[in-house]
Amino acid sequence: MPRTRILAFSDLAWGTGEKGPSGGRVEIGSFLRAVEETDPEIVVFAGDGAYDRCSRSKLDETELFIGLLREIAAAGRHCVVVEGNNDDTMGTYGRVREAAEANPYIHEITGEVQNVCGIRFLGVPTGKERRMARSAEGPVDIVVAHAPLANRVWLFDLPAACIVTGHYGMMAAVVAGKAYVALDCSPASYAVIDREEGWRRIEYVAGTCRIDLRPGERFAAPGCDPALLKDLTEGRGEIPYPDEVEALRRAKRESAASGRKEVFERLLGAGIKKTHIERYLGRGRRGHQAR
């Protein structure tokens, strides 16, 4: 398979003040600059492109989003789109689906698998993470989701080498053996994925911080603020997010032998939120209080 470059955005911050030297407002050109600089074959939008909490700009964000998709497609680049939890708030997301049906370079993949440039993408919408993990039929290359943090552990049960999710909680790491990219409020946050028979390099951008991630190597992020770097590579919970995912997946395997109460208590004691435990393992015994 030839080398393919993928650029990923999520939660498009339409109309907000653009960070950096331009000093303008986020518009179509804000995203096209990143596209031109990175030169991808595929541009991924991991939800909340047509209407988003990052902006609430009172603009016609759906029309802006469709205009952006068409501009990218006109240059011969493919767009892969998954619906976010806010996208149909105004009842306009059907226009995005219509634009995809009319253009062979725009792929709306919510709830399905599509092959784009030889890469198998699976689109996972908000709230369907568990169902799709349980009904997965064969491996895919990249999962594109818009998942709340408490639901994301299900994404690691999917047979895929790379997970890209929007919604919130910026992060770039290897989790459960998979490349994991979580984005928020683009274009300030985006990721470039170089792929050739699997992912080979991920450049993750969050404002002025840039992380270089490669398989089997320690990430590089020269000049990145240490506190921000820790958030971006470990998460903000009491334990590093990769450790939380491993603990939850291990507990699922062990609960039958060790007993549900014991496993639940151990996870709570490790600092994992009750909501995260219950979303993955189901509800524990009565009397547990959320932490």
C-alpha cells in the first residue's frame, strides 16, 4: 500500500478568534491553510463540524462546513466525516449527507465502514460505542468517532490499529496497542497521520505544542510546556489514561473469577471514575458513590 497522509480535525470552532499571527476569525480559510501546509490525501472530520459547542457562532455553520468539504474535494482530496452529538442540533445535518451523496470525494461514514484510498474507515457516532464494539465484523484500519470520555474504552475493543475521536479531552498516545488521537476545537487542534501498511507517524498539534509519535518509540515534543505535555499524553485523571484503559479491560476479563464487588472496589481505589467503570462493566453494587 502506498504511503497516505491523513489530516484530522474535530469540533470546528467557526467564528471564534483564531489563535496565532493571523488574528482573524475561524473561517473556511483557517482550515484550508492547514490542508495546504500538510498536503494530505484524506481529511477526516471527527464530528461537530456542522454545529459545535466550540463556537455557537450564530453563523450558518452547516453551510460553512459544506463549503469547506467542497473546497477540499475540488482539489482532489477525500473528506471522511462522522456525525457529532451537536451536528443536528439545528436539524440541518441532512444537508451534509446530501452533499456527500452528490460528491464522490466526500464520505459520510456514520455507523458504517467505507473504503477510502484503500483504507477501511469505521464511523462511530456518539452513544453507539458499546453497540458497535459488540457487533464489529472484521478489522478496519481507522476508527473515527465522536465519543464522550466515559464511552471511549469501548473503542479499544474494536479491531483497528488507530482511533481518532472528537468531542473533548485532547490527547495523543498509544493505548491498548492502538494509536489514539483525541481532538478538540479545531483548527487550533489537529493531527497528521502518515500511514503505510499501518500508521508510521503522527504529528499532533495543540496550539503551539507539537507532539511527534512513532510506533515503538518514545514521543518527541521539544519546547512543549511540561504540564500541557502531560495532559496531552497521559490525560487529566488520577491515573494516566492508557493505564485506566488497560485496568478496565483487564477487570472485564477478571470479573467472573475475582467477583464483581472486588473488581469494582479495586478500580475505584485506583482513582478510576465510577461513571467510567459503570459504562464499561455495568453498574456495581448499590451504595457506591461517584468520585
